[in-house]
Amino acid sequence: MYNQTVYESTGGIFSAVKAKEIEMEGRDLALLTDLYELTMMQGYFETGSYKKQVVFDLFYRKNPSGNGYAIAAGLQQAIEYIRNLRFTEDDIAYLEGLGLFSADFIDYLKDFRFTGEIYAIPEGTVVFPHEPLMRVKAPIVEAQLVETALLNIINHQSLIATKAARVVWAAQGDPVMEFGLRRAQGPDAGTLGARAAVIGGCCGTSNVLTGKQFGVPVKGTHAHSWVMSFPDELTAFREYARLFPDACLLLVDTYNTLESGVPNAIKVFKEMQAKGIELKNYGIRLDSGDLAYLSKKAKAMLEEAGFPDAVISASSDLDENLIASLKLQGAKISLWGVGTKLITSDDCPAFGGVYKLAAEEDENGKFIPKIKLSNNPEKVTNPGIKKVFRIYEKSTGKIKADLIALDDETIDENKPLAIYDSNAKWKNMRLEPGTYRVRELLVPVFIDGKQVYESPATMDIQAYCDQEKASLWDEHLRLNNPHIVPVDLYVSLRYRLSSELYARRSDSLPL
């Protein structure tokens, strides 16, 4: 099962047949929540309002790492969490033991299931601040419970996918391998973070569990300990080549890169040739020293020895900024291994997504918009049930803007479209009929508590993400001071927000 609308709207980039992937089945995650979600749930239950339908938006306010965009990720795990959400006997016993909850509320939790509706932006999609990545419509007691877990899942993977996209862009077409498991903040962060990094563009991961669970390539070489465990470096290289002739990437900096490591690697490559072994997926890895200088020298040595196609890979605390710098210096590196600073998003350790009430049902069954006000303008929320339109320039396929609209609004591509920048109202554009294309981003995931969307295989999501990044202009992709895609409120939502702000205006200003 997969979402036909998304498949068609993305030109068929999603595979109709999903590779088998291990899910979060069997994991008891009902208590993966903050205590106040449960105490609020009891409050709704005890006051009789727990069946009231509400709408929450999950969105973020600021692109991580100073980027011009973010990559949505984590939806598959969010789906599995919702589908399996229930309180086990052990969960119930633990909650009873806290002495905080009434017997009637505990009984209610025994049969708890999610019965609501969720719309979400598919994984791998380029997204921007303030637009809903996920919209939850459910009885308030259900919508409240899922807040913490959904934020935990979406925030983490979106952060790492975005960081990976930056690293991959800096590599300018060279493959980038993720291998940060040993530095990740725990097994889940390492495993799901590697998945997100692959979605963001990494060619593979060193994490074997991620490879098994999500059908992504696993890659690796050997450690310094391999070399040190043999009587000498040459013997270590020979044994590795004997064992892995089709993936012979030798770590050359254990003792002396240019005087020992590279010469010994060349000896081994020549010996393999003499034995009639076809050299493929072979080369060297640099893990210390001046990577620009060493890679240039190593490249010259390999070419002189008759191995111009040997891979030169590099690691050693790389990130997008160091990779971009090495590229400018003319480094002869063709494969980048990025660990700690990718899997931890070293310069920006949190995504900052939030989950805010946008509407609630009144006694007549009508949804009333809700707004959060703040002295910080960026914390004012957009009221009402919303969707997101993406506007593309027809002639190039590039993104022109996003529009956040009320759920009943439509855009007629046969009419002119005026777009403003919400952060700078004097900036505007007018698109003439026939020059633009509109795509709606949110797709149904759960309806009446039943799953209606199947996440594609991870490598299909990566291919879709590549297509998404290609829809950005070069100015949006640069690492520093990127051009910002306009995100505007469409007509009715803009009017509704203005009306709400006027109705709640204050005559006082804080000192």
C-alpha cells in the first residue's frame, strides 16, 4: 500500500512496491510522553470534555544550521507509533502506582486507541518554517497524548536529514557515507539518525542495524587496530585484500601516510593485479593530518603507479564547512566519511519543532480557530485548520513560494496569483496564469484511526528527496546566508489572522 496521490504528484519517484522494512512493532511507547500530557488527559476526562474534537499543528519556527530549508523526516516511525499506541498491563500498573490518576481514568486507558485523523507532509520533502508538517485532528484526549512522541520522532530525524543534505551539497556530487553510530546519543539516535542521513542524501551508512532495518547500503573499511594487530602494515593490507578483494579500501595513516601507508597500498594493488584480480571499489582512506595536502600527494603517487581510478576517501571530524574548504583547496578526495558532526548535528543539536492547538469543536460541531499570542512575534500561531500549497515555476520546475491556506481554500492556476513574503510585506511577486503549477503538500495518513498511507522504502524516499532538493534554486542551497523561500498566508487565512489579532489587541506595551 502506498499513497497514489503522492506517487503521481512526484512523477512516480516512489516505488509502488515497498521493500520489507523492520518496524517498531512490539515496542511499548505509550509512556514515551511527558507527565503533563497524562495529567491534562485526566483533566479532560474528569471534566467530560475528552471527546471534544480538536486540531493541532506540528511545525517548526527556524531552519537549523542557518540553512535555507529543512527536510521532513521520521513519518514512518510516527506512523508505527500511532498504529501501535496502547497501554500495556505493565503501563497501567505503573500509572496506578504513581497515585496521580483516578480509577475511572485508568480504566479508560486500558482500551485506549487513536481514532483520529492525521495529515502529514511526506518524508524527504523540502519544508520551511511555520508550515504544518503534520496536522492532527482527534478527540482532545488523544491529540494531547501523541504530542511529545511525535515531536521527538519528527524533530530528530528532520534535523539529521537536513544536516546530511548540507553535507552532501558541500561534497558537490562526491558520495558521502554516514558513520557516526559510536558518537550518537544512544542506539535509537544512531540507527534512526543514519536512516535520516540516507534520506538527506548519504550514499550509505556504517550502521549494520540500519542497513538491515531499512534496506540501505552499508559500507566500511577497517580500523587502525587491524593494522596494529599484524607484525607490519604491509601484512595487514595483504590480509585485508585477500579477504575483501572487491571492497579493498585501505586505511593508510596508522604509521606514516606518504612514506609507508600509500606505498604499501600500492604494493598490494599491484599484487592483486598480478594475480588477475579485477580492481574495483578499491583505494585508500585518510583519517588524520592535512587532508588537502595528503590527498594531493597520494593522488599523484597512485596515478604514477597506474591506479588513477583508486578511491581516496577521507574522514576525521568532517562537516559541511570543512568539506567545502577542502574542495576549495583542491583536495583529491572522492569519498567522504562523516560521523560525529553529522549524526549529532554538532552545530545545531535541536530542530525546534512545536505542536500547537489550531482549532476546537464547539457544541454545534463547528470548528472554532484558536491562536496563541506572544510578545515574540515568531511565537504567534496561525489559527484554523490549514493546508500548504507549493507554487512552482512551470518553465523551470523550481519552487517560487509556499502558501499556508485554510483547508477549504483553493488556487486556480488559470488566474493571476499574488504572493507576499510574510516576513517582509513590501516584497511581493505576481504570477501570471499558465506560468505556475500548484501542489498540495499534506497527504492523508490516518483517517478515523485507520492507516491509509504506507511509507515508501528508504532509498525511494532518498530519490524523492533528491528531486525535492533539485526544485530549489542554487541561492536557496548555499551554506551561508541562503536566499529564503517566501512563505505567505493565503487570502482567507491572512484575513482570519488579522481579525484574530485585532479582536485580541492590547492597549498596553510591556516596558
